[in-house]
Amino acid sequence: MGSDAKPQEGAQPQAVARESPPTVAELRRRMAAIPGRGEAASERIPLDAELRRESLAVPPALAALLPGGGLAKGSVVSYTGARSLLAGLLAAVTEDGGHAAVVGVPRLGLLAAVEMGAQLERLAVIPDPGPDPVEVAAVLLDGLDLVVLGLGGTAVAPARTRVIAARARSKGATLVVTDGRWPGAALHLDARIAGYSGLGHGRGRLHSLGLEVEVRGKAGPPRRGRLDLRSNSGRVEWAAHETPTRTAAPVDVREAAS
């Protein structure tokens, strides 16, 4: 996972950095041009897969820690910690045929998401949403499966979070908020770097990156587990942590660890 590599030609996010933030009207016009939510995924999902339809796809290793095995559609999730898992969420949703957006998270590594399987043609990126990123995210909830919103260290008033949560619920879209305070989130995810493997005495390349993940809901005890980010046949995948029995092929995971 080298930071200097580039995605394949033709695979470009639907929205990219701009000299000025997009207007709400412009966003609505763009939303109208996006295919129906999750069309590609729905063609592949059996009609009797009720639980699957009610949750967004996530990296399989993370699913074991989440209630219902995924992120509930129409919910709001608060996220803290390493951004590599955010890239994994975007990759899982877009690879599954869904559409996603990233608002106000300029340092999120798109290369890392691509190496995890993200489909850039289903991903909108708005690094500078202007003075009201919450409003931009609210518009995007109307037609996307997943919206990742960076709050820039601010706190959103409870009255407004309730309005946005109701909108996400009515649209069946999932909102993941990070880098700020969002009262009333249904689920809290925290991912912290737990270790590396593959480095020698100050030199070498990383074989894997480990994250300690904690999942907290509104009720019940938190769930905790360790996930490893590893290379497998040319792509980067998440796996539940286990004691390694052999040496893995070296990969560069610096981009994913940002």
C-alpha cells in the first residue's frame, strides 16, 4: 500500500476537491444523477436475506463485533480513532454496490480505500464542504447509502442531531460522524493502532497493522476485538487477529494507518 501509487485510470470519485465549496442546490442536482441506492447490490442479494437488507456491508472481520453483523441502515454512528477503518467501511459499501460520500475529511486516504476494494465511481468526496458541513451531509443522505462526515472538532447541538438522525432514518441512509461531538449516536466505534509486524531494528516494511476496536451501543456492555490489516493476493484485507504461523508478504500500510 504505497502512498505514491495511483488508482486505475478512469476510476475517479464522483465529487472531488474544488476551489469553492459546492452549493446545496448543486449537490441536489448531482444527487439526481446518481443511480438508485444500492441497485448493483440488490441484484446480487437473495430476496429472503432480510438481515442483509437491513444492514450495510462492512469488512467481515468487523461484522463479528457489530450488532446484527453490520451498520444498521438509517442509523447514526460516532467514530473515533485511526482512519484506516473508515476507509474499510467505504470500501465494503461501494464494493457491495452501494454509494457513499466523504464530507469534510480531507486526509482520508483514498488509495487505502481502493486497495481494500473501494469502487471510486460510487464514492463522492467533498473535502471542503464550506461553513456548514452538516447541511451538506444532510442533502447527501437523500440518495446515498453511507455518508462519512468530519465535524472539524466542533460539537453539534442536540436539537440538530435529532433532526438529522430522523432524516437518516427516513431515508434509510447511514451517517458516520467523526472528529467532533454528536450527541445521541446509536453506536460508537473506536479504533486504535495496537501494533505492527514486519519491522526489524529500525528498518524494513510492515507486514500487517493491528487495530484494537471497541463497539459501544446505547445498551449493553461494549464489544472489543483486534483486527489486522494484511496483504492478500494483491489487495489489502481485514482479518480477525490471530497468532501468525508464517511470515506474510511485506506490504506498505502507512497510507491506511493515517
